[in-house]
Amino acid sequence: MAALTDLTLAQLKATLDRKEASAVEVAEAHLKKLDEHRALNAFITETPDRAREMAKASDARRAKGEAALLEGVPLAIKDLFCTEGVQTTAGSHILEGFVPHYESTVTANLWKAGAVMVGKTNLDEFAMGSSNMTSYFGGVENPWKKHGDNRKLVPGGSSGGSAAVVAAYMVPGSTGTDTGGSIRQPAAFCGIVGLKPTYGRCSRWGVVAFASSLDQPGPFARTVEDSALLLQGMAGHDPKDSTSAPLAVPDFAAAARNPDIKGLRVGIPREYRVEGTAAEIAALWDKGMEMLKSAGAVPVEVSLPHTKYALPAYYIVAPAECSSNLARYDGVRFGQRVPGKDLIEMYENTRGAGFGKEVRRRIMIGTYVLSAGYYDAYYKKAQQIRALIARDFKQAFEKCDVLLTPTAPTAAFAAGEKMDDPVTMYLNDMFTIPASMAGLPGISVPAGVDKDGLPLGLQIIGRAFDEETMLRAAAALEKAAAFNLRPAGY
Amino acid sequence: MSLDKDTVARIARLARLKVPDEELAPLADELSGIFAWIEQLNEVDTKNVEPMSSVSDVTLPQREDKVTDGGIAEKILANAPGGAVYIEPTDKNAGGFFTVPKVVE
């Protein structure tokens, strides 16, 4: 029998259902992996005691015949989800030591579905970054390395820890959040599947807010089916999030088990052929379309004319919302406090010491674009461009059912690279941000490797609230690409 | 768009962020670079385009105006960094408060 930690989430579920292993045994096997690979720095907080306790309770439920969807499955949770009684930092010094007295809706849904928490994963500070290098708790190491090159690579970001732990077989699945690509880009860098649902599919309640009109929780897993199972466990209407969609949760896993895409129209947006994309990624994109075509799909060239403006518009909208959301870190109600001679100085000292450089930069961009006299020139302009981007997608989806694009312009880069100029780092998300701006679902599927042996991902973008078609296409791509590599030593 | 040191200091004040003096000039350069890159948005004609503030095209749900939770003062005060005072529900001043530096002389 294969090791418990080598199984996919669906296989693990079946193993537990057949009573070939108990949830406690499954938890112990994965906790051992956490011990082995601690050097990756993928967790901010490990919760072995909580995991054992939850696994025991899961076994008890199963014994009573009450096994739920994810019964006994160990998961890692991005440290942006508030977890009752477990420190939640958002990767920031300002929240160090913060222990929520409530549980986020998404994690509560997962626990209700029987899942077991092994720990809280590292991330870019307040989910702002594409490399995990902005975390107060240090960068995460990508388990993948270039052939014949021992340099540490970044796992991508912001959900870098959540991607690394799945790629390193420490857990079969994890949660992330995606504001501009924070699930899809790290999934591509780590050779796994990452799914950003439609905005509104998963509740944002209890998730530390970055940019509220863009933030969306989603899963990481090693297969498309596993990501669908997790999404099924996470999603659902929540009255506590006014932007949560009042829709029933479809059988996502069934969609993912049905890679029949005969006649499916796959749009190829011509504006995504841009300078700065690695030649191998452009080639993989063509190959991906050939694979889908062989599986019966019909390629359609489409145009998304405002693509190049999505990134700069995002860097107005997201910082504006961030500057407003992060105003709550004032040293009064939670988190760190640095004293000052009066109230204002206390605020300034607390926030000056508590936030890292990237977060400070974005708060300042946001404060500036929202300040008197600049609102129309920046914020309103960006919102108008956002409307044009959404319209582009709407028109494209009249001609096709899903879109196929690269996930990121490059493979994983070395730790410390792209740190000199913020815009260079921002360009990592050029292929993921447009769908975020339009609130559309996107999934990254590992589809090949580059000449250095590093994994590359392709992105499938779906219509709003049509994750099922997106999952079918992703499953077909997964089947054709047959990506079955794992990082050496993991 | 180029930001000078004084503008950066003003933004820092508005954002309630203490930025050491020696970091103001490099931060001004950095932010100017980002805004120069953002300038490309001016190429886009947005006349008569309705600004989009949310992707969900549904109107926000409303509910009956009544208290649906409460009685958790102790939990809310539990993470206060500067110390907080919790007052038991049995006391006539039930609830509690956060503490801040003296505001009124």
C-alpha cells in the first residue's frame, strides 16, 4: 500500500471510508511530514495537538456512521483565516500574538465537513506579495529546485506556505486566498492545482481583509478533483458576508470527474501574448490548446482589449481598499501597540513598527489615491477601467465557454530576486489579475516543466459562478498533460 | 507624476504611519516610479463609463433591524494590547473598555 501521505485527497477519503486507516493514523503520518520538512518555513503555527484532537473526534463520528465530505482529511490553513483559539497573524508583526475568539466561515465549514487542521501557513504580509518574501516570519522555500542548482526558490505568493505544503506532500490540501493571483501563481510555481472561485462563492467572513472587492478564499490540492472536493467543503452562502452569493453549492467534484469537453469552446485571448513571457511558457500555452483540441474542444481566438491596463488599475483599487481596511490596526483593540506621548503618536508608532515595507507602500499608495483632489484622477479612473475589463470578459464569453492562458509569465524565481523594483514583482500577476478584477473564477493546472525542471501552470478562466465548466476543462487538461512529477526529496 | 519628500511625509501623516526621515526620499522615488507606471491608464478613454465598485451585480441584502448577537464583551476585549477592563454582566456598568493614552487634559 502507498504511504498515507502519498495519497490524493480523494484516495485518502476512500482509504478512510474503507477503514484501512483511522483519521488519527492519517493525522500522525502527516504530522511526521511537518517535522521532516520544517526547514521550508511553510508554517507560522503548527497545531499538532489540535490535529490529534480533531482526528480523534473524526474517528468517533465515523464510528457512529456520521462521516461527512472531508471526514478525517488533514488540511493546512493560510494564516489569514481566523481560527478560534489559534494565533492568526496574517504574516504581520502587527498581529503577532492575536488569538481570535471566533472562527472564519470557510474554516468552520471545513471542520463541519470533518477536516482536521494541522497548522497555519506562512504568507506574504497581509497577503500582499508574489513571493512570500514580505512575511514578517521569513520567506517560505519552494520544495522544487532547478536541476543542478541548489539555490532556494520562492513558492510564489501570497499563499506561498499553503502551496509549498501541498507540493511537499505534507498535506493533501490547503486553503488560500486570492486577491490578484495569490492562489493561482503559487500553485503554478509549486506544480500543484490552485483554484480561485468566483467572487462571492466562498464567504470572506473571518478572513483578514486586504482588498474586499477582490479577496476570495479558495483551495490548493494536487489534483483537480481534490480542489473541487475542497471547494465543495469551503463554499456556501453566508449571511455574515453581504457579498456572499445566495446560491446552493453544486457538486463540484462530479464536474471534476467528468473531463468530457467535446464541443467546448476554449477562448485564447490574443492580448495575453506579451513581452516578458518566457518562451517555454508561450510554447506550453500552445501545447495546452492542442491537448484540449485533441480532447474535442474548439479553439476560438478572442480579444480582451483592456488586458494591459488591468495591472496598473489593480494597483490603485487594491491599495485603496487596503489603506481603508488596515486602518483598524491602531494598537487599541488587538495586535501590537507601541506607546507614544499622545493618541496620534501611539497610532503612528504602532503602525510604523508593525507593518513591513510592502504593506506600508500599499497603504501609502491607497491613502494618496483616495486623498482630496486625487480621487477622480486615480480611484474613479481605475474603477472605470475595471468596468471595461469586466465588459471585455463578458463579450469574450459570448464566443467561448472558458479561456485558456498561462498562469504566470515565468517559473519560480530565486529568493531575493525581483526585490529591487516593486513593479517588477507586480508583473508576476499580469495573467491572473484581469480575472480578479472581473470577479471570475480561475484555476491553475500544472501542465509541464521548463528546461530547468521547474513546473509551469496553465490557467483556465470560467464564467461567473460556472466553476463546473471550468473544472471540466481543467480535468481534461490535467488528464492530457499527465503531470506526475514531484520535487526531489519530497 | 512625481512625489516629493514633503508629499510623502504628508501621506504618512494621513495614514498614521511613522516613517523615519531618512526613508522619506527613497520612498518618494519608489512611489513616483509606481505612479509613473500607473500613468498609462490615461491612454484609456473612460468618458461615460460607469465606475465599477463591485463585481456582484446584486443589490446588497438587507435584514430586519434587530440585535442578532452580543454579550461577548469579554471576548472582544481579550486581545487588547494596551490592557482593557472587563466589567462583569452583574455590574451596573457591565461591558468594559479599551485603554488609550490620555486624550483630554
